[in-house]
Amino acid sequence: MNIELKEIVFLCVAIMTILPCFIVAFSRNILHSAFALFFTFLGTAGLYFFLDADFLAVVQVIIYIGGVLVLLLFAILLTRNIEDIKTTNSLSIKHSVLAGIVSLIIIGGLLYSYISNRWVFPLRENPDYPYFTIKELGDLLLTKYLLPFEVVSILLLAVLIGSLVIANRSVR
Amino acid sequence: MNYYLLIPFLPLTAFLINILFGKKYVQERAHWVSILAVAGSWIVAVFTLLKVLKGETVNEDLYTWVLSGTFEVSVGFLIDQLTTVMLIVVTTCSTLIHIYSVGYMHGDKGYYRFFAYLSLFTFCMLMLVMANNFLQLYFGWEGVGLCSYFLIGYYFNKKSASDAGKKAFIVNRFGDFGFGLGIIVIFLTFGTIYYEPVFTQIGGVAAQTISFLGYEVNLATLIALLLFCGAIGKSAQMPLHVWLPDAMEGPTPVSALIHAATMVTAGVFLLARCSPIFSLSEPAMVVAALIGAITSIFAATIALVQNDIKRIIAYSTLSQLGYMFLACGVGAYTAGIFHLYTHAFFKALLFLCAGSVMHAMAGELDLQKMGGLKKYMPVTYATMFIASLSISGVPGLAGFFSKDEILWLAYAGPSPVGKFVWAIGTIVAFLTAFYSFRLIFLTFHGEFRGTQKQEHHLHESPKSMTVPLMLLTIGAVASGWVGIPNLLGEVIGIEHSNWFSGFMNPVLGHPEAHGTHAEEWMLMGISVLAGLGGIGLAAVFYLGRRSIPVLLAQKFGFIYRILWNKYYVDELYSHTIVRPTLWISQNILMGITDAKIIELIVNGVPRAIGGVSQHLRKVQTGLLQHYAAIMATGALIIGAWILLR
Amino acid sequence: MPEFVMPDLAPVMPEIVMTILALVTLIADIIFKRKETLAILSIASVVLVFFVLFGTPFKTTFNGMFIADGYSLFFKLIFLLNVVLTVLISMRYLVIERVNFGEYYSLILFATLGMMLMASAGDLIVLYLGLELMALSTYILAGFITYDMKSNEAAMKYFLLGAFASAFLLYGISMIYGLTGTTDLNAISEYIILNGLTANPVVMLSMILFAVAFSFKIAAVPFHMWAPDAYEGAPTSVTAFMSVGPKAAGFAVLGRVFLIAFGSVRMDWSAVLIPIAILTMGVGNIVALSQTNIKRMLAYSSIAHAGYALLGIIAGTGEGLASVMNYLLIYAFMNIGAFAVIIMLRTEGFKGDTITDYEGLAKSHPLAAALMLVFMFSLTGIPPTAGFMGKLYIFMSAVYAGYTWLVVVAVIFSAISAYFYLRIVMYMYMREPKESVSLAATPALGIALAITAAAVIIIGVLPSAVVSFARAAVAGF
């Protein structure tokens, strides 16, 4: 097996994605969890780059790191007695066994599909596949997918109104 | 323009106005709305008659109610000769009885409600007779039934009245169940519920048999008998007759309109309408003739000894309805409808007269407490006397012609039981004359037997009541003149004097009769003698020697008691059906299951479902995780089932 | 590089007008102090859209993503009707609940816009976005009484489970896209037939995921769990709104997706829908028996009605689809009518939402009781009300499609349903009033009741107009 630089980078990115997951799940300090999540998100964006999905990778950074994570940190910041969260996070034997079984099933499924399938990479073999997807996506959004694009903007407006309704009233 | 639509929809409009605005706005003026509407219907009905006389019949769908595949239900109208006769009968009686009610119901608390129901009834009855398909007929059928229960139980504070309403409802369920089943069989057989295709195709299936409850039954007979079930329920024939006498608890105009002139004759109308079906089934015809004959003599004998003025007339109605069934059973549909038509006038008149008497007697019904009323209420007396002459079959009056035609056709027709039912019919004619005049003599002649207070109160009824009486008297006398037997017509020099029979010919056909003129004269003589004999005997008993009936009642006490107790039919039902059911429920089932049967049936099933319900509702825990888990499990099960099947 | 071509906007005109008017309503909220003005404005908007709708040509635009046809027209009429009636019954109710805010009307219009897009969607992406627009607006509406815990709970449960269902839908969409490479309904259908994929497990799996997601929207068992809690907790006017609109929209997409995209695997999806339909009718009707809260009872009733309507989809014929549309229109009238009576009983200091609150209503308020009687009769399916007609057509279409046994099951459950509907009638007419109930009757509520009651009776007596309209609408499907 010939290990290239690309593979090494990929491994690093993969480890950066997976390891913080354990901290997110098992840490008793919610602040630690939140910061660990940052690395997971970043790693996921990196994985998208490896899939030649540059647009998705950028969006991942903007939305999940720039939006979701910041929101999460604000929420932690503004919540009193955040430390109390520790006491509720207990795991009984029954639940652990159940979770273990479910996890095993998922792992089994993944392994099965890994072993049984012939893995091809049609995207790489496709000569039409663009080097940068952002421009192509932009073209498509304003031509073929014009209607969904417009509907999404209305959808966001409706959500904005809705969040205002809830937030505004609660504060009042 | 469909001018005839006005006939049913005018009364419907009146009903809506009265029921919606009656309490607040119309109030004491409710009768104007209803009377104008019904009178309007009458005018249009007469107009329709003129059209039909010219040969213009109608058979068309107004609009399609349901159309799904081959299943079609429409509101459609069939106006032919039979319908027209019914229209005239219904609108005429209804109009006069509406007017009569103004006086009779004056000052009643639910005045507007009463008129609203009367109008609704008229609407349903008209829809019934004008239908061109079985489902609309059924709609009208249930509609008139519903109005009938409302009006029987009109004085709902009186327990006997609401009980009578309930009884009518339950007894009619039995008949209507068969009727509904009959319509289903018709639809399954012909794929349609319209009269016309059914009647034209019935000949093709008459020979077919189907397996019904394990027996091979002729299809035509099955359909005919199922429809007949409905007819005997509505027309109160044996053995479902028990509700009609009790129905007299309703206000008298209701008895006259619904329980004498119109609704109860719907059964006869049904037989005539479905004559193409019945004619193909000899068993059904024989059953109809026998049930009619038995009911007529059965009711007539009971009427002999009763003392309640309205009940006597009610039994008389039963008996006359039996006549009509008998006529249809021997194939003389025309004669049956003819009798229906004349009977409507004189029987409505009898009831209204009885109502007038009750009005004067402040609600008293017992004949034994009346007597000598003739000098207080001359109009009532005269009209009731004429009506009684008519029902007794005195020559020249309406009842004579129709009754004579039935008896002659029964005797001379091809029916295997013709001679037998003729004999019964003749006896009934005698009995009818007797009890009718017993009523007249006991009410109007002799000395007053009531209290002083009652005697002081005696008065003739107001104009609004007596005028309809007089108008109906015209009908009771003259309505039969359209059907004078050809035999008599020749004598008085009118050719084809039985115009009615010719008129109905296109719908009901011409009945077969094989007999000589001599025979016909003889039969006519016998029935006239029977009628006059009955009147004479009544005169001897109740005008002459008042001791005779008392003596007879003592001597034949056994028979008297049987008749007085109406052959114990109510008791029979009570002992064979009602009480055993109750006894089983109270003793056996309570002993076994420690619970009452009524509760078991009425509450048990819902309770069982309710139990399931209580358990199922616990699934709804309110916990979000559970909901999501159930959704996921559901998706998993469906997925597994579809992919692994 | 693809050229930008201006798409044909004529078929989308109703949606465009609706968007503009929803925005106008939003702005008007700032200008007008009286929120009744907004109600009238939104009704006027809907009436305008109604007229635009009838001037819209039947065409496909946006590369087949948007279909304007008779089918979508019929459903849009139901949605518009739903808005008018909901707004009419909301006006006074919002004041009583102290949540008379202008956003309410904008959100209702946005939700309706979502439904309209769903009905016209010719592409799974538009379908999904329309569904989300509808759902998100409805979640907010369900939690509109922000100070009330029950309303919050309703919104929260509806939202979380709705997101769960959306995940199913997206999963289904991604699978079918992965297989066929398209999200266009017609193209999916063609691809499945051309490549002989009618037994393909991915097609099956994706079909099942669609069935699950749509079953959630129409509240079919076992994906109904949100409905009772959400219906009970949400403001009553919103309950009326969401028991009709989203359900009808769910049926619109169910019909379109299953009959077009999955038309070639009809036998398979009817095998999925039949048990769902039976369970839905069974659970809906049986659990409704033991309810004491009338809103909750109507929630279960709404579940049961979805079960009846599913029979028409299962029939899989044009006639079946037409009968479903007919049924949904009738259901809109009778259900909102019933909710209008419930709202009428809600006054300051009186909830009026338990069944015992209806005791003796006939004595104190005969007209309200009579109206409730009409709606309960119609929901039971007693002729000559519209409810009978709706059920009759559905059952007939199922019988003609060969599902007689299923109809027998439906009739049995329908008979059970009589018990809880008529119990309300019994309480109103046979019992003595316990406490004096005053009504919050307003002209708007009166208009809504008049429209619904008249429609229930008129459609019951003269159903052919609506039915033939539905049939004509399906003919161009």
C-alpha cells in the first residue's frame, strides 16, 4: 500500500472529526462538549472537501460553526445554573445495554455494506464533473431550480416571523 | 316548466317557514301559511289531473342525487293516472283537515308546531306518491312514518300518547325492515331502483329462484313478499295492526289525515304501484287477499263492542284497509284504489265528526256517556249520518260503488281464494253497517247519559270545523259517481259509466271477471241487503230494545270478552314476545351473567369497545420519546412487511 | 452555461398574489391598530386569490416543477375556504385568549401558500419546501398562546415529531433521487417503468418512507401520535385550521406522488395503505369513545376521517380520487363548523371544551345546539347531510375497485363513531343544563356558521355539483 500525502491528511481530518465526538458525548462539562463540537464540525467540512463538494464544505463552516455553534455558546452563556446539567446526565444499565445493542447493529450494518459492495467512484470518473461546484450550483439555482430557490426565501421569511412571535412574546 | 314541483314543495316551504319562524314571528297565524300552501298544492294537483286526462304523463328525473358507477339515485317524479288519484286524495283531504285544525287546535300551546308537522307530513306523503324510484318512495315512506310518530306523541306530556308513538315506531320497524330488504333485493337483481326498468324486466326474472335462508324461493315472490312486509306495517294489517288503534292518542285531525285518509293507505298504494311484480306471484297475491280478508273481519268484529268513539273508527279503518288489500290480492287493483279514494273522504269525515263530538264533549270519548247529541249539533249529526250511510254501502253513495266493485271482482275474478274472500267481505259489509250505526245511535239518539256539566257545555263546533265537514260530505256522497258499474250505467243510460276503471287502465290494467249479469245483480243485491240489514239490526238494538245488546253480552259473555279485549292480540304479543324477552333477561341471563340483558346488549358492546378504548388511550402517554418510538416502530414494521413478503 | 429564461409566470399567479398579500398583511400589522382590519384584509386577499385562481391557465411551468391543473385548483379552493372560515372564527376568539396579534393572519396566509405549493408540486423538492412552509407556520400557530403551557407543549410536540416526519420524507426523496437521478414526478415514473424497477427494494423503501411522512401529515395511525396533544393544546381556531388544511394538503401530495410517481407499484402501496387505513379508522373511532375533552375527541375523529378518505386513495381510480377530494371539501365545512360552535362556547372565564359543558345546550341556546346537531350528524354520516354523501362516494368507489371487505370494515367503524358523535347530541338535548352558559357570538362567527351549516345541508341534498366538479378536476390529472 502506497501512502500518499493525501491519505495522511485525510486520516488526520478523520481523527479530528471522530475523537471530539467522544468528548461531546461523554464530557460532563457542557462547555467542553461545545468546544469539542467545533472540531467535529470543522472535520466534517474537511471531509466534504475530500468528496469534491467544495460548496458544501464552505456552507458547513458558515452554518454550523458560524451559526449553530455560536448560538449554542450564547445559549450556554445566557443560562443560569448550567452546572446543574451534570446531575441529570446519568446512564442506567438497562439503557446502556439497549444503546449498546443499537450501536452494534449500526456498526454491523456499516461493516456489511462496506464488505459486500463494490465501491466505485462515478463522480471522479465523470469528465463533466466541475472542478468547482459553486458556480454550477449558482447557475442551477437561478435556472432549473428557480422555483425552489424562491420558495426557500419565503420559507425563511415565515420562519423569521415565527421565531419573532415566540421570542418577542416570551420576553414581554 | 315543471309546474308539478309546486305540489310537494309548497307544503315543504310552509313547514320551513313555520318551524323556523313559527315560535317568534308567525305564532297564531301559522295556519295561514300552511293552508295557503296546501290549497296551492291542491290547485296544481287539479291542474295536473286535467293534464293527465289529456294523456300527458310525466316520468323524469329532477336531479341526480347520487351517481357512482351504476348506482344512481335521483329525485324523480312519475305522474301517471295512479299518482294523480293519490294527489287529488292527499291534497283534498289535507287542505280540508288543515282548515278544520284551525278550529280544533285553537289555543294549543304548540299551534305553529302542529301546523309545521302537518305540512311536513303532506310534503312527505306527496313525495311518496310522486316518486319514480323505490328509494324516493322509501324516503317518503320513512318521512310520513316520522311525522306520524311526532304527531301521535304530540301531547308528549301524556304517557299513553308517547307510549303509543313508541309502539307505532317499533311495530313499523318490523315492516320497514322487510321493505328495505326488498329494495336491496330489487337493486341486486335489476341493478336499478327505478320503477320503469324494474317493471319491464320483472317478467324476465319471474321464473328465477334464489336461495333465501336455505329455501329456494321464486324471485318475484320473494320481492313481492318483502315489499308486502312494508305494506302491512304501514297499513296496519294483521299481524302488525296493533299500533293503529293506539295511534288515536294523537289529535283528531291527525287521526283523520294520517291514520285514515292518507298515510295508512300507502300500503295499498305500494301494492298497486308494484302490481307488475305482485301479478307475477300467485303466492304473494293469495297472501295479500287472505291477510286483507282476515284483517277486515277481525277488525270489524272488534269494532262491534268497543265504546271509545275514535277506536271504533280506527278499527273500521283497519277493516276497510283490509278490503283494499283483499281487492289487490284478487287482482282488482283498480277497485282497491277506487275504494282507497272513496274511503279517504268518508273516513276522514267520520274522524272529523268524531273530533267535533269530542270538542263538544270536552274530550270525552266514551259512547256510553253520550246520547241525544243530535239536537245540539245538527251539522255534525247530518254529516256523520251520511258518512255512515256511505261506509255501510247504501246504494248511490260513494262507499257502495267501490265496495260493490271489490266484492264482484273477488267473486268473479280468477283468484283461487276469490269466493272465500267474497264471503268474508260480505259478512264484513254487514258488520260495518252495524257498528257504524251503533255509533250513530249511541251518540246522537236517545237521552244524554253524561254529567250535567257536560250537557251544559254541548254546542255545535265553529264554522272552521263544520265547513270542512260539509265539503267532505260532498265527497262521501259523490266521489263514487266516477265509478258506477257498467251494469248500473246501462240502466240509468250512461255508457261506460265505470269511467274510473277506464282511467286507471293504462297503469293497473283491466281486471278479469267471469260472470253473468244475473250473478252480478245477485251479488249487488246481497251486499246491499247486508248493509241495510246491519243498519236495521243496529236500529233494533240501540233505538228499539236497548236491553238486547246487554242481554247478548251477558249470554255470550265469552265471545263478548274476546271481542272487548280485541282478541287478546296485545296480550298475546305481550306474553309471547315482550314478556318472554323480559323474563329471559331478568331471570335466566341475570342468573347466569349477573347482569341485565338490556344492559348487556345496549351497554355491553359499547362498554367492551370502551374498555379497549381505555386501554388504547393509555398508549397516548404524552411523552415525546414514546411517540417517536411508535412512529419509528410503525415504519419499521411496514418496511419489514413489504420488503420481506 | 445555461441561459436564464424567464419562466411562464401565468400558472403561478395565484401563489405570487398570495405571497404579495401575505407580505402586505405583515406590513399592515404595523400600520393598523385594530387587528380586525387585518382579518378583513386577509379575507379580502383570499377572495382576490380566488378570482386569480379561476383565471389561471392549466399549464406546467418551471421545468415541470409547478403544475396548475384541475386537481390542484380543487385543493386550492379547499385551502382558501379553510382560510376564510378560520379567520372568521378567529376574530373574537383571539381577543378572548388575549393573543390578538397581527402575525397570526400572516402565518395563516403563509401556511396556506405552502399548501398551495404542495398541491401544485410536480417535483419532490418543491413538494418538500411547500410542506415545510406549511408545517413551520402551523407549528408557530399551534403555540400561539405563548403564556399557556398546553399551547407551548402542543407546538413543541408537533414541531419535533414533524421534524422527525420530515426526515422520513427527505430520506425517501434522497433514495428515489439516488436511484433515478431525478426529482420530477413524471420522470421518476418513467424511469421506474422503463428500467423495470417495479420490484426494486429501493423503490419500495422510498415508497414506504413517503407513505410514513404523508401519513404523519394526514394523521394516520400509527403516525398520528402528535395529533391529539397538538389539537387539544393549540388555540381552537388553529385546531380547526390544521385539522383541515394540512390534512387536505397531505392528501393532495399523497394522491399526486402515489398515483403518478409510484403509479406502477400501485399494488404495493395499497398493501401499505390498507393496514394503515384500517388502523386509522379503528384507533381513531375507538379511542374517541373515551374522550372527555371535545377538542381531543374531534382530534381522534379527525384521525378516523383520514382513515375513511384513505379508502379513496387505495381504490386508486380517478373516481376514488374525486371522492377523496369531495370528502375533504365536505370535511372542511363540517369540521370547521363544529369548531365554530366550540369557539362560541369559549368566553372569558369559561373554557367550554369538555363534553359535559354541552349538557342542556338545547334548552339554553337552541340555535347553537341545532347547528351542533347538524355538524355531528354530518360527521357521523347521517343523510341528508353532506357527511353522508362524502362517505357514500368514497365507499362506492372502493367497492367498485374491489375492496368491498374494506368498506364493510369502514362501515362498522363508522357505526361505532355514531356513539361518540351522538353522545354530544344526547347531552345537548336530553340533559338539563348545569350552569348557565353564555355564548361569544359575533357577526363573523355567525357568517362562518351560516356558511358551514348551509353547505353541509346543501351538499347533502344536492351533491352532484361538487362531485361532478371533483370528477372534472381529476379528469385532467
